[in-house]
Amino acid sequence: MDKSVQILTEKVSLFASESTWVEGLATQQLIKTSELAGMIAVAGMPDLHPGRGYPIGAAFLSDTKVYPALVGNDIGCGMALWQSSLNVAKANVDKLAKKLRHVESELDESWQPLVQKRKVEKQISVSLFDVALGTIGGGNHFAEFQAVDEVYDASAMEQLNIDRKKLLLLAHSGSRGLGQSILVGHITEHNHQGLLVNSPAHLTYMQAHNEAVSWAELNRELIARRFFDAINVNGEFVLDVNHNFIEESTPRGDDHKAGWLHRKGATPSDKGYVVIPGSRGDYSYLVKPTALTSKHHALALYSLAHGAGRKWKRGECQARLSHKYKKDDLYKTSLGSKVICGDKGLLYDEAPQAYKRCDSIVGDLVNAGLITLVARLRPVLTFKTQGGYSA
């Protein structure tokens, strides 16, 4: 079990076996972040990779200060899993793809009663970015139809009310321009110095942050609903878990102190079932966190990996792959799934080869005693941005 847990410094832990490749710059950023004022502990996940100054795939616990820049611009980004009423056996991928032509456009007037109702229910007052509600965005965001490929825990599947014969939809997106505007405003006023806990600036930021988290959750809900609407099927909510946010953390025994827990590309292990997605050409895994009293949860800051983790930097992938793969080759994967993506650069940047294997990531978490496997999910149709809509 301990082979997947590395203690890098007194404050820094890395939940990855030595056979799991982690870029040196990522561990350097992890250690550097642990030196920020008020930082108590830092935990890197097996999908750890470098970010813009701060690593992605990590959790950070502080006491006297909070650091909005650690969370970044995509506040509330996360994964939502829904189940469709469509049997996998009856899903025609080409027909599905043709029906998804308009899922990036602004939601039309017919959606507005639902949008306004859900905003009230989720206590969202901001309206400046409503034009982007129900849209995925660029980068590594996606909506993917998936099939249950293998079941490891039938009782857990029953508890989640998942029918293995039905097509699933996994939506990965966040707060879009709203989160970006919050971060830009914060950096403009405070740079990267962090905010004193319970100061007026901290309270102001957290109010905006919490609304952005709710907005991101609603965004994923609307993405799922409009995808189901586009292909004329019904959909049922299964789970939604954020992986970019800050929350106040209470003590959980002698091995976990109170403070403010920042997650940047780290999925909570204390909020129920989680999906850890692979690349568009790899399996995703539905997992169940083990009992939180298990040995390593506190050391991992009650966090898990949020995905497979990048191997290659964006912007480098086309040069690495274009001599082997033509653009048209990347619209199909080795698992037989298809890809919708109108952005050539993104098509290469998000290629399966640019990511680690997801089974190695979940394997490290299993070996660390943090999760058990529930099901393996196979991609059927992955939708990325077409590149023509960026609100």
C-alpha cells in the first residue's frame, strides 16, 4: 500500500508510485507551493502535472491565508454523470453525432424558464454570463457518451441506480467566463499574495467563489439536458463532483487540522462516488472512496485524482503527432469511439497520447487504500468544442 505514497518533505506528500511518471517541474511546483505563508500541508495526486506557476492535480491546506490563484480561473470545474434512457445496443454513433450540431450555441428562449428556475433554486444572482450557460468551453472540457464496459461492484451500481445497458453521459466543464472574471478581479487587486482568513477581501472572494461553484454545477446540468434533448432521449442525474474550489475544513482527529482546503484538479474523497475520466481514447472509472478513517485519507487531504493527467504540454502535441497521424486519423480512437472536434489544435492537444493511462492513475489510488473500483466506462462519442463559440 505504501508504495503509492511518497513523502517529499515534512509538508508534501505525493500519491503516486515510482512507476507513475510525474514531471519534475510539477513536483517542484508542489514543494514551492507548500512554502506559501500559512500553508500546513500539500498533497499531489498521481495525475499531477505542471500548471502556470502552481501544479494541477493537487490539494493544499492553509490556515491563516487563502489563495484564490491556486484554484485558478475555472472555479467549480468538475464532472457530472447522467444516465440516458437510450440502450447502448441501439445507439448509432453517426446519427447521434449529426444531432449534436447546435449544442454549442446559446440556449434559446425555450430554455429560459428552466434556467431562471434553477438559478433561483441554486441562489445564483449573477446574470452577466448567462449566455455561456449550457456550453462546454475549450481546453480539456468535454461531454462524452459512455457505455458501461465492466462492473466490479454490482451493489454500488444498484445503489446509484445505474443500468449497465443504458448509455451514460459524462460532462466536464466549469464556470466559464464567470470564474475567469473573478480571478482577474482578484489578481488585479491582490496579485498572488493570498487573503487573510476572515478579512473583508476573503469574505468577498468566497461569496463570489461560492456562486461560481453553483453556476458551474448548473452549467453541467444544462449541458447534459441539452445533449439529451438534442438526441431525443430522457436523462437521469447520477452524480456531480467539483474538483476546483476552496472550502473550510474542520478537524478530523489528530492527523488532520482545521483550515482552508484548496483543490486544483483534485476530486474530494469525502463527498461520495466519483468518476475519474481517462483521455478520449481511454477508459474512465467510476470509483467509491474507502472509509475516511483509512490510513491515508488525511495525508491525501481527503482528495483523489481528477483525471488521467497530462504527459505533454499543450502546444507541443501537434509537432509530436502530426508525422504519425493525419487530422482525420484523430476522429477515431483505438477503443472504437468517435470524436467531434472542429478545432485542429485542440484535436492534437487533447489526443490520447498526450495523457497518462487512466488505469495507472486509479491503480495508485487503489494501492494507497483510497478507493475501490465500481465500474469501467468506455467512450462511445466524445464532443469537444468546434472552435466557433467562446462566451
